[in-house]
Amino acid sequence: MVVSPEFWNGKRVYVTGHTGFKGSWLVTWLKKMGAQVTGYSLAPETKPSLFSEMENDLMMTSEIGDIRDFEKFSKSLQRANPEIIFHMAAQPLVRYSYDHPIETFQTNIMGTANLLETARRLPSLKAVVVITTDKVYENEEWVWAYRENDALGGFDPYSSSKACTEIVTSAMRRSFFHSSNTAGVATVRAGNVIGGGDWAGDRIVPDVVRAFQKNEVVRLRNPNAIRPWQHVLEPLGGYLMVAQKICQGDRDTYCSAWNFGPDSHNAVPVEKLVSLLASHWPGVRWEIDQGKHPHEAFYLKLESSKAKQLLEWYPKWDVEKTTQMTMDWYRAFYKNEASAFELCSSQINEYLGK
């Protein structure tokens, strides 16, 4: 299966969290296919931000608001009357969740409940895709990859809030989205996505790029931690496929949880990732941060056989290609060789083989 521009052309699509890193890439892809996109999100938190750099080029409806504000959020959804919803808005950072656990739980759990409560009353809605994370699993730190039917859990407030998001979504799906005349609802789980245009705090690639820009030493908290690194376009393609399949029928198969992770050989330690990034930005240095840090999972991989078998979704770029494309984006951006929108659009074309 492939993502079909013909399917998406003219579709009314609602994206929460559209001002974030993943949201901005998704909106760009949707607009390139001719979708009519409405976004609802907090204002971008960083300067620069990918969305701010591209906003004038996207020509979409952008609404700034908090998904915890049920009344405002609900009215926005009703006005847009979408056919498809991608729910990305979240508090997405593990370390931030230790300092702000209540905000994390309210945003990730109640924000999702607010969305689904309104969504079940939207007359034109066909599909809802709720984006969670690979960290929803009860991580046993074992060498096996996690499958969609493995136990949910979460050591830290962020991870557990996302596991709760899965449970809330499942309950709402079975209670209100189970008949043929209601929208289909799925959850999608992806690993550590990287790519150009991410300037968030406390993430490895933005931290590395900021250090490279200033010619500073990169400090690594967990150099041996193994993560399933993948380019942001990889899971986004899977999300689009799931929504497309739900709209085209067979709800029993596609209204469920989905993993979108890289092949196992692309799950590499943090230090290896930084080494690959540095190979595309010569002269940089890094060292181990010996300070005390909150608990983060050491080993985590996803099993994506379900997506490969039922969606014919396969990762296209290995970790070497992923790091190359990521650093190519940043270098071109900082050299003013192209706009952020042009860079994202070009890399989407390359990913699609155009």
C-alpha cells in the first residue's frame, strides 16, 4: 500500500499539535496532497520553530488554543467538521514530565478524552488517529521488540500518561465508535523520530545541532541507551496509511493499535547516533555528562510486523540515510539555501521517490 495523493486531495483534515515538529511535517505532507487542513495547538514554544518558519507557505487554518480547554477545543472541532483527525497535541518530554507531572497527565489524558468526546458527535467524521509513543509499553529492558499486544505501563509521568491515553482511547472506541455509522479510531506508536526543523529542548538532535552551531562540546546523558531512531517521515507515512485504510473499510482490522518502528539494526546507542550526525558536520566534539539524571529507559525497540503485513508499510531510510537527511536539512537552512517549507517539501519528494 502507498499513501495516495488522490485519496487525500480535498479531504478535510484536523491536526492537533500542528505547530510541533511532527505536526509541521505532517501538515506539509497533507498540503502537498491537496488536503484542506485545520490545525489546533499551543503557540510554538521555540525560536526558531518549524511551523513559524513555514506558516505563510502552508496556507492552512491555524488555531491557537489548549486542548485542556474543552469548550474552546470542542467549538473548533465542530466548526472544522473534519473527515479525518490526527491527534498529536501532547506534552511530549520525559524529563519535563518529572517537573510538571500534573500538566503532563492533564494534557495527554484529558486532552485526548476531550477530543474523543467531541469527535463522537461530528457528523462527517470517518477516522481518528491518536498518536502516542513507543514508551507506552511496560519496559522490561529486554532484547525483544515490543508488539502491539504487550503490556502497557510507564515508569515516568510522560510514559504512563501515554499508556493511559491508549486505555482511554480503547475505552472510548469500544463504547462509542464501534458501529458502522461511527468513525473508526486507531492509535499509533512510534519511536525516537528525528529530522530537520526540530528545535525542542531536551532532545538529542536539537541539542546536538545547537552545540554544533556554537562550536560547543555536546554533552551526552545516556550514551549507551539504545533507541529506535527513524526519520520523521517514516511513521507519518504509517499514520496516513492507517487513516486511509479506516476510511476505505474493514474497521475490525484497522481500528486498533499500530507500531511503526525502524528495522532492528537501526536501533543504535545514543553515542553512535551522535557520531553519525557529527560525520555530516565536521569538527564537533562530545563528552559524557556525569551528572545525576532522572530515570530513562535504557533499551527499547518496536516490532512492526503487523504494519508490514497488513499495510505493506516498510521503513525506507536506514539510520545512516536518516542522519544524512537530517543534517542536510539543518545545514541548508542555516546557509539560507532554501526555506524551511522548500526543504521539507524536497525531502518528502525524495522519500516518495519523486
